[in-house]
Amino acid sequence: MSTSSRANQKLQVMKEEGAREKPLLLSVSEAAHLLNIGETFCWAMVHKGEIPTVRLGRRVLIPRNWLEQFITSLGQSTS
């Protein structure tokens, strides 16, 4: 399966989840799960500034709309 079809498949899953109430901010663990990457790798991307975050108290959260745009851009960059 190509990267673009995987990215589109992940975006479709996220859209299907939209039928349910979806949070605007996700934990690093939730974002890693949606991106199908390891949590450690996701944290590394956060620390490098590759993934934008929002801090609420001690929690580090990732905006869901950024993830959706990121996944879409993955599919477009390979075509």
C-alpha cells in the first residue's frame, strides 16, 4: 500500500470518527495512534517542533485539525 493511500485511509477513518463527537485537542499518545507511529517517535517530533502543541497546565496536546492537514499533505506530497 502506498503512502498516499495509507494517508487517505487514515483521513477517512478520522472523518468517519467525525460522526461521533471528536475532541479538538489530542494527547500525544492519541495522536501517535492516529498517525500509526510509536509514542516515543511522536514525542521526538513534538520536541523537534515538527508537531505543534498546545499546553494546558502540564498536559501537552496536539490540535486535531493540524493532524488532519498533516495527513492530507502526506498524500499530496507523494503524487
